[in-house]
Amino acid sequence: MQELEADAIGVRTLANAGFDPYAASRFLRSMAAFAAYQSADKGSSSAPDFLSSHPSTPERLQIAVRSARQIGAPGIGERDRQRYLSQIDGMLFGDDPLEGFVRGRSFLHKALGISFTVPSGYILENSPEAVLASNGEGTAIRFDGADISGYSDLVDYMTSGWINGLLPQSVRQTTINGLPGVTGSAITQGWSFRIAVLRIGRTGYRFIFASRSPNDTFDKDFHQTVESFSQLTPTERARLQSLRIKVVSSKPGDTARKLAIGMSGVEPSRRLEFFTILNDLSAEKPIPVGTAVKLVVD
């Protein structure tokens, strides 16, 4: 209730400052669209997203629109879209470089000098604690690092008790792209897990795959992801830079599909959807010449 009240106060504050009070509802609509874009399971209302700790977006939208209508009809207040876009042109976009970068289906960390790629159909999400991924088939992935300096043997680390339901007979030593590693399986509370730990110095890089319905694809995706793990070359690390917002004016013949091709850091098959959300534009309607639009570029 406090959050809903805060939304209503925010709308009144916008209006009192001379801005369009309906902007709040548009922001919430865009935020919900982006949350759906980040979710691999489009049909699940229970899919986790960054809105999950807040009241539902439809309820917040209703409050925002109702509060704005109490102030006046749509069209009131300042928008000044052009001035706003000019202020964010060149702004950094996306992940904190200290936490690594998501580039399409790949995760790359400049400081740590590591990277891996998830199979087609998975959507990556970076956070300070871990890199998460999921697909529409119910498979979830967690990747993180742990201090394993106290273990000279990776098998000893794997069997040290940090994984519930570990099947000891499944534990195998391996080597991935020249790095020592260990893999194993676990079953607990209706979930099946595939685990891998790869060692670089004092750090163990951990992959955990989880599914309630494991099958051959689940195992294939696990091995494909783990085997993609590698150390970045000095040249690759030097070239890895933050993404930025670039504001451009549409030209004759420009369409959302054409402009989306120029986006960076997004899987090609998802660029159009991301472009339309970022700019609140339709994928089908023509873009008037001279319209300022946002692109995400290297």
C-alpha cells in the first residue's frame, strides 16, 4: 500500500513541477514490457522479474492513470522529449563493468578475464551475486565464483557439503579448455542438478543447472555451456567496453527493423523487440523522418 501511495504522490509531484503527469504510467508500462522481455518464459505469470518485490504492474498502472486524470486530461504538462534525449546521448548503458558484461547469450568479465556462452533459447541476467539464466523449458542456470584456496583437490571441494543431494558416484574430474575442473549431479526436493567447478588460481567458477524435468537436452545444454568457458586473451579484454546510448534521427526509409540492426550487445533475433521497448515504438508502423530514437552501441 505504501508503494501505491508513493506512486500517486509521484504523479502529483510531476504535475506540480510542470511535467506531464501521465509520464508515470508510460514509465510503468515500459518497465513491465522490459521485464517481460527479460523473461524466457513468456507464458508464466509467476516468472520472476525485477518487479516481483513490488505491487503488480497492472495495479500500479491503474493508480498512476487515475491519479493523472484527477489533475487533467492527457496532453497537459511539459514533455520536451528532444531535450531529454540530448541529455542522455552517449550515456553508459547496461552492466557495471566491475560485474562483467552480458552480450547477447555470452557473459564476459574484463577484470577476471573469463567468458562463457549459453545455448540458444536462454536469457542471461547479470547481478552482483551471480549470473543467472533460464529458458522457456524450465531450466535455470546459476554461475558464480568461490574461494577454493583451501582445497588442493577439486573432488574434495565438490564433496565438501555445499551441494545438497550430491550423488557421490557422479563426481568426475575433467579439463575444460586447459582448465582443471570437476562435474557432478545432485537430486533434492524434486529438482535435478548438474554442477561443474572450473579452477583458475584460488577461484572456483561454478555452474549449476537445475530442472524438474531433466532430459537429453538438459544434459547437452549443460555440457555445451561449461565447455564454452574460457579465458579471454589480452586483446579480447582490451576491446571489451561498456555499451552506450546513441541518439540518432530517423532518415527516409528507416523502419524499426532497419534501425534495430545497428544495435550492439543484443542477440540479433531479439534486437527488434528491444528497440521497440527502448523507444516505445511499434515494430510495424513507419517512423516519421527526423524522429529521435535511442540505439545501444559499443
